[in-house]
Amino acid sequence: MLQHLRPALVMTALFAVLTGVIYPLGITAIANVLFPVAAGGSLIVKDGKVVGSSLVGQAFRTDRYFHPRPSATSAPDPQDAEKTVDAPYNAASSAGSNLGPITQKLLDRVKGDVEVLRASGIKGPIPVDAVTASASGLDPHISPDWAFMQVPRVAKARGLPEARVREFVAGKTEDRALGILGEPRVNVLMLNLALDALKQ
């Protein structure tokens, strides 16, 4: 029996080291050489401080900034560790809410978000990404439609002509990858940082 058990244990240990240590370290080393920024988390540094990542959405609440799409991430409830509470843009908990389209909690939240947008003066069809979270809950991008819809608010708060802010949004709109994959999109953090750097 030992003669059958020994090769099995040796192969298990060998593949554990190969696939659990050597392969991950090798791929990490190659990524750090070929794609150092992406391998480091695509961090954005401003004035010597990390202000975010181009891959992770974050909350912008003031009128001076373009707002991201809602986030559905959560965190453990401090009162009861077996439950969770909403924690928007919690990068340690990337996941969708798993709420179905007829879930009352989701319907109430979307209805509330639509009412807030209407009260702010937004008319016409509201882009879906203005009131729904992405599957990860941390999507850093919004649709150009949602970005352009926010132009009047941002322009007014910054004292800029709307036409100039529109040009800015158009200039920061990323096209489909390879011309066919995905949809046109705007990275909210990059757009807001570019606006902050703009000399008014």
C-alpha cells in the first residue's frame, strides 16, 4: 500500500508547490515587469499621495464633481456580525447586491434615486447606470449619456461654460476596446481629476 501512497503524496506536494507557489510568483513577476502600473493596482497619484485607482469607483458627492453610478457593496454589520449593511464603494467587498428586478429594496432605492434626479432638474430618459449598480459594485466608469446629463450641475458649480465642460467629457470618453468590445465609457475619477487640474 505504501508503494501506491508515496507517489500520490509526492505528486500532490509537487503540484501544490508548482500551482500554489511557483506559478503565482512567476506570473506576478512577469506582470510587474511588463505591466507595472496595472500590476500595482492602477493607482493614481496626485501631489505624492494615492487618490484612487482607475479601476475602482469611488464616491463623489459635491456638485463640483461628476458622480459615479450607485454602488451595491456591503460590509459586516457592527451590531451583528452575521448581517451586512450597505457600504458603498467598499473595495474589500466587491460584489453585486444580488437583488432581483422585482425586489422591493431595489425598487425603492431606484425610485428614490430617480426622484432625487428629477428634483435636481433632470428631465427626459434617465440612463440606467445613473440609478443601478454594476455587477462588481465598484465600476469606475459611467456612460457618456450619464456624464453629459451631469454637465449643467458641474459647470454651474465650477463657474465654467457648459460647452467647455461638454468638450471635456467628450475628450475623456473612451471608445469600445478594439472598436467592438464593450460600450463607450467615461472614467469618473480621471474626468474629475482632469477638471481639478483645469485652469479656470
